[in-house]
Amino acid sequence: MKFDFDRKRSSIDTLLIRRIVAAVVLALLVAGCSTAEDASGNGTFVQESESVANPSATPSAIQKPEKSETPTETSPTPESIPTLKLKPPPSTLTPIPTSTQIPTPTNTATATIRPSPTKAGQCSDRIPSDDLLTLVTREYAISADYVPGDLVSLANYLPTQVTRGYDSQLRRIAVPSLLQMIADMQRDGLAPEIISGYRSYSAQAVAWRKWLEREPDRAAIISVSPGHSEHQLGTTVDFGSPELAAIVGGDDVEFHTYFYKTREGEWLEKHAHEYGFTLSYPLEAFEITGFYYEPWHYRYIGVDLASELKTKGVSLTQHLLEIYPPPCDQ
Ligand SMILES: [Zn+2]
């Protein structure tokens, strides 16, 4: 599917209608990271299921998240979703709560390097370069063979309070900024959590099959097929907040649209770009991104571009679609 940007800009009325429609659809959805909660980034399928929003939940109101509508239910049903089991960090690793010990990263992010102006052939053959700007959407996939070559385990640098015991991985280039951001959040009295980082193609495939079986009519909304998740890039993080469960009103809630109401969510919305992270799926950007609002899902693209997008109020997807040719054939 392609999005018509010219048409989108053509009329304020049209925009309002679309926003209303987006809000309606949003309310009909169970909040959930369509990419994040669909599979763990560790190939263990541990984080994936327990953090998925309950797809069978029915919202009681059709409003934008800013309104005080009844939150959509996100507590997974015990019979359908495996119980969350936190994994202790590897005994050989010592969590380091500060950002002072970082693996010799060269944070000279190559975000300024532009993708190839020519198509890369079939999306299923596309192997991302290291330029941080690979476009991954429901339309444009990456190869099943792509695995970032510089993944590091965040458990090596962050305490269990932050990693929640998950063995989340991230590309080395994004780690220094992430650690600094978390340290600054903690300094401000916050308690950010990392729910998911890199997710393999196979892990996403498992989640995708699961949703096709459980919710065949809504799988394409709730989840995304393998190859189409930004988490496979290894530069995307799903954040959590200890406040979320209480705000949502359920137990064991990891992903919910109401993350934006938590102090951690508010802070990230204001400051994540200062550390090079961008909100991939903003509110009301569904028509462009193909994903519903995911206030917890941030992707590292470098400070310059993240700040530019923040100022302009556009998503990375929109930015890339507007200035570059389609990255690959369908
Ligand atoms: Zn995510």
C-alpha cells in the first residue's frame, strides 16, 4: 500500500476526518507494540507474548489517548499468553548502572549517510547497510538473513532494574546514547525500563504465526510479518515504566498506549531526540507509517536527524518516503 502525501496535505478537513478515523481505529485497538510485543528480541520468545496487548479487548470509548477514555485492556489472558518469566542476567556479567563503561563505541553516527538512491531489488533480498536510515515498514521489508553484526547485550551495561532481566540486545552504535539517556532519566528521578531491543527475523515469524492463528482478521493490525519490524535493525528499543500497570489498571502490563502518561513516557517524548532516538509511530501518523501509536517504541537515528524530525513533527517513515525513492520492489 502506498500513501498519498499530496492528498494528505491538501485539505484541513480531510486531515481532521482522518484524525478522527485514526482515533476511532486506535480506540478499537488494543494498545500494543505491533512490532515490539510480538516477539522478544532475544529469540527466546519470552518477552514477546507476555507483553502483548490483549487483542480481544474491546475499548469502551472511541477517543484519542489524550482524552480520559477508559483504557483498553492489555492484560494478557493467562490461557492464551505464556506467563512472564524474568530471566536473571548471566552470572558472568556484572550490571553496570552507569554509562561510564561503554564498549569503545564510536558514536559518530553515520546517520548522514544516505541510502542508495537506487532500489535494492526485492525487499526479501534487502540487507541494510549501517547507515541507520533503512526504511522498514509494512510495505518495505528486509531480508530474513539480516542480522546486525555489532549487537551487544544490554545486560552488560545496565542493571536488572532497567533490563528487567531480559537479555535485550542493541547495535553497539546506539548503546552510548541509550546509556546516557537512561542515566539522565535516573538522575531526574525516573525509572526507565527496556522491554525489548533487537528482535530476530525468526522470533518475529513465531509471533506472526501466533497472531495469524489467534486473530486472523486482526493479525495485520496487531502484529507485523517477519522482515517488517524495525526491531530487526537492532537500533530500536521498547521502553517500559513501573507506573504503567497502575495507570492502566492491570497487572503485568508492559505495553499500552497509556505509556505516554507515565513520567518516563513524558520524558522520552520531550527529550529522546536529544539523544538520537525518534518516536517511530507517533499518534495520528498511521496513514503514513502503517502502525498505530506506539509511545514506547523509539529508534536510534542520530541526534541531528532525530532533532530535525522532532522540530518538523514528522516521522522517520514520512521523512524517508518523501526524500528517497522506494527502497525496494515489493
Ligand atoms: Zn517496538
